[in-house]
Amino acid sequence: MLLRRIERVSLSVLVVLAGLAALYGLYMLIFLGSYFAINDIVLKGHWRRLDAQQLIEVAGVKQGDNLFLMNVREVHDRLMMHPWVREAAVRRHLPHTLLMSVEEFEPEAVYVRPDGMYYVDKEGVMFKRLDAKDERGYFFITGLENHPGVLSGDDARARKAIRKALSLGRAFGRSSFGKRYGVAEIHYDHVQGYSVLTDAPATEILLGKQNLFERIDRVDHFAKAIRARRARVQYILADEPGRVIVKYRNNKCRGAEVSECRS
């Protein structure tokens, strides 16, 4: 009887020791071994301003890191801190591959604020402050610091105001007038409303506060007649219902001529 008890106890001890050895071996494999070491870092996405090496450095990962122990949330958060990164996804593909997918912001316009100039995307998201090296080949949005939506301090209302300015810039750019002369700036004034500044030659077109897209269509309707005058346009007033007032600059007499078009 005593011998059988000793055998059972010895067997139990051996089972426990074997389990501990297995756990230790698993610990060594996962935490200290090379089985889960990163061999491949795979990046997916199409970028104009980012590159794979830059993103890997921002993510703070390298070959040889332990994939199993890696905190993918922290890697994701580091990627999202880059001003050009709009969305990012990070996941493990055991045992040796880290997968990262990154989408880049695409600027739609340059939003001018009292504290600097910022890129905004098509959704009105302000994502990067411009520096000396950044491209400025986009139309500018100015004056919104006086817009009620921006003054409210509500981010959603401010973004809505930016999206409206973006929509005006896109609509004018699609018009025949806009295609010919370009869009340099969308300006907001709390008294007069919205105006468009063309690129070349620089001409201000006042649209006002209401029926803005209809007024763009009205200016476009008279574009051919305006061009037929073959005179330099100083400004266009389209902020009143049913008419467009065009002020021409007369170089010969150094004065100006005003013409009114009615629909």
C-alpha cells in the first residue's frame, strides 16, 4: 500500500514538473526565442507624399521585433500621428509578418486662418499646417474666422462652413467661366457673403449669401457676353436676384465702365 502511494505521488510530481517544463519552453519560445521575430513588414497603400521607409520609421517597428508581444494599437496610434496619414490599419500575420495599410490625405484647398495656413480635404478636415516646402497649387479659403459656424466653437459647424466653401470652389471650377479663368480664392465676408477670386486675370465675383450655386450658373450664363466685350473685368456683382453687374476697366481713358446683364 505504501509503495503504491509513493508511486502515485511520484507520478503526480513528474506530471507537474513536465507541465512546468512545457510552460517554460513555451515562455522561451514566445518571449525570448526567435520563432515570432518579424521577418517581413508589408505596407499597402498608394501615396504621393509618403513612402514605405518613412512609414516604417514612424511606426517604430523593425525586423527582429517580437511580433507576438508587439502592441499593434500603439503602432496604429504612432502612424495616425503623421499629418499626411488619414487612416491606418495594423495587424499580425503569424508567425513572421506585420501588415500595415495606410491611406493618405488628399488636399482639396488651403484654409487660411489667423494662426497659419492649413490643408483641408474634401470632407473639410483640416489636417496639416503648411510649411515652406508644401505645395500651394490649390485654391484658398479665407475669411471663415468671421463665419458664425466657426465662431460658435463647434467643430461640426466649422467643418460644415469649410465644406460649403469647398463646394463653391468646385462648382465655380466646373463652370465655363471657372475653367477659363481658374479659381484662386473663396472668400467669406460676414456682411457681403461669399465671393470668388479668379486666378488669371484676378477678378472678384461677389455671390452674396443666398442661392449661391444659382448665382454661379447666372454668371456662367453671361460668360460669353462678358468675354465678347474684350475688356478687362475689374469685378462682377452677382449678389442680387435676376441680374449681374460687370465693371470693366477702360485702359484708354484710365476709367471704368459698368455694364448690367439681366436674366
